[in-house]
Amino acid sequence: MGDVIFTDQVAGPGRRPIWTNLTSFSPCGAADAEPPDPIDLVCGMLLPLRWSKHCVVYHYHHAGPCVRDAAEDKLFEVDVIVQTTRGSWDFQGRRGHDRIDLKTLVCGVRGAGYGCRHDSRFPDSNLIASLRPGSVDGEEPLFIDDTVPIQGVPKLEWAVAAGDFETFDSRVFETFDVVSTRSRRGARPHRPSRLRMERAKRFIEDHASEPILLADIASSVGLSPLVCLRQFKAHTGVTPHGFLGALRLRHARRLLETTALPIASVAKAVGLADQCYFARWFARATGAPPSAYRRQARR
């Protein structure tokens, strides 16, 4: 049986998510993003599933016996998170040997060496998220420990299943933030600048009715997307994407309660031009589709 993902854009309140075979998921990327090439790891292929200007999620399927030693000669070329979706495999990192399964994530630091060994009788499969150059700044490594427990970490399936690339970026960066915090436990935390985060909030408020990305918010305050997300969350308790969503939801409710604007016009007014996506998003947030919410509000 192949790996599956749940497509949340069709799963509203009270509904069960629809599950899709991961191997049949159509790869897709943001219009302004360069498509990444597949990567041959010798023991298997990394096939791009979804990508933006800042991050890529690959699907890895073990192809057969490794021809290289498990303990040497491979390097992480970028910062990555490896989430196993089926089976288990051996990982050799900076802190020794680990058996990786559905309960454990691998944290790869750019430039660090690693090894892996797979059992061809029991093929494993993984989702691998990577950050593109420029998506994170600072001298300190994102990860210290090579592996962390997956419990409590946002899974990469949610990123792959995102209804738009704004959500995709936010989910990937949030996963990196949670994993980095856990991997770096005990290390000195990054301190957010209160003034800079207040500027980020003003930028979101000023542009909430427009299609804006995490990269736009980060650029407005001179940070990389990941650092912006981490500092914004530390300052406000929510991600920039969550803050933006709350603003849009309040605006949408107000328009539905006080105006006769068509649903399509309400969607456009809150920065979500796709009426169908707006209706699903609103229903998930409130428990009722826009038309029903409007009727209830006017009783």
C-alpha cells in the first residue's frame, strides 16, 4: 500500500479528511518558483512533490540495496527534515547510530555528513522538506541533535496538502521552527525585536486584503522567512499566517453581517480571490459556509 496524505482543502468541520495516494499526488509548484530537479541518492530518488521559492518537499522511496557504507560519504547539501511515512531504516549521524521509523524525525544540517542503510526486503518511504538558499539567515545552526521525536511536530503531509502556496510556506516553516526548537533544547534562544515584530504586524494589517506571502512579511522587516516566523511567533503567540488569517476572518464576518456583497466580492475583499477556496476556508474556521453564516447573522 502506498503512502497517503490528507487533503484538508476539502475537509470542512465535521467531515473526515479525504486521503490521497502519495505516489499519485501531482507535483506542483508556485508560479514564480524554479522547479527543483529530482535527486539521486544512490539508495533511492528524491522526487519533488511541492515547492515554492523558499522550500521544497520531496518524496523519497527506497530503491534497493545501498552500495555505499552506511556510516560515511554523504552530505546534507541544505537544511532538511526527514519524516518517515512507511517502514524503518538505519541512520548514522553526528551522534552515532539511530533506527528511524514513524516516531522519529531526522534533522539534517547543511554541510554535515551522514550515512543510511535500508532493507530492500522492507522498502521504506519518506517525506523530506528542505529550505532553499536565503530562506534562513544567521550563523547558528538550525539543529543540534540529529534526531527528535515526531510527537507534537506538525507533519509534512499538511504542507503538501495545503490549498495555496502561502499556506504551504507557512506550514513548512512552522515545522522547521518546532523541530529546530526541540533539536536545540538548552541552546540560547533567538530573541525577537519587539519593534521589528510590531512593524511586521502593521505590514500584515495594511496588506491583509491582498495576496501576501510569508516572504513579503519577512522582507518588510529585513529578515529571512524562517527567522521572521520564529520571532513573530515568540512575540505574538501565533505565526504570521495565523495572524493574517484571523484578520481576514474578522473582516469577512463583518462584510457578511453588514453588507449585501456577493460571496465572490467578499472573498476578493479579504485577499482570497478564489471563491471556492474562500468558502472552504471560511467554513473550516466558523463551522458554516459563508451563505449560511450570513443568513444566521441576519436572523
